[in-house]
Amino acid sequence: MAESPTLLLDLGHVLREARTDNRLSQEELGLRTGVHRNYIGGIERGERNPSVTAIATLADELGLKLSELFARLEDSRADERPGPAR
Amino acid sequence: MAESPTLLLDLGHVLREARTDNRLSQEELGLRTGVHRNYIGGIERGERNPSVTAIATLADELGLKLSELFARLEDSRADERPGPAR
């Protein structure tokens, strides 16, 4: 598999940020989406590899298009990219 | 769950288009990514709900960022949106 091992960690970080921006607890987001709060916690910690529909459900409730969610993720990775050698 | 029931069909359509744009068969894409060709076929037909890492692996091999892949999907849905009543 070619994907970076940090993909799920980065996804979790972006999701958690979007959730707290929406002033929702994991429990509240869970109640609104039907996704169990423990599962949301696992995604946010990068421990779960959610399906496309699960992530779409969460993004939708957080007012984000999937393209926006992944653009945020890609931006956060670009920020972490090492700069030129010092 | 709030996601549209057509999400997986639309995702499959966008993936198939990206694969054929890259002049790859399902088998070739499978060999390059380690994702079984039958599973790729299932995704393209909208029968599978792939994980984030599976879709990231396929998108990566097809030269697409996830944000681009989902933007294409969202654009295709916007095209299908019904116009004003006639």
C-alpha cells in the first residue's frame, strides 16, 4: 500500500479540529450522526480506518465537503514537510 | 446516516474514469496497489464501501489527491442536481 502511515493520524486531527470548531462533543456528534462516540474517538486518535460513508456522514454533520476535509488534511501535511537543509 | 445513498455509486464512477484516463485495467491497478482487482471492480460499481486508506492508495496510484477525487465527485453531483421546475 502506498499511502503514508500518518494518513489516519492526520485525518483524525482534522476531524477533531472540525468537531471542536463546531463546539460539539464526541457524544453530541455521535448522537447526531448515529456513529458511536467511541468509534469517533478512535477515528480522531488515528486508530480506526473509517469507510467513505462513515467519514462522509461525519463531515456532513460538521458542515464540510469531503473535498474540503481532505484539502485541510493535505494542507496540514504540506506544513509538516521538512524545509531545505539548514 | 446522513450521506446520500448515491455516494458510493458516484465514487465508483469517478474512480473508474480516473483509472481509464490513466489507461490502466482493473488488473493493472490492482497489481500496482495491492488491492484485488475484484475489490476494485466492486468499488467502481458502488457495491463496496472502501476505507480511507484503500481509497487513498488507489487515488495515489492514479495521480489524484483525495481532495481532487472528492471534488470531482462533488462536481459530478452538482451537474446532476435538478434545475428549477419547468
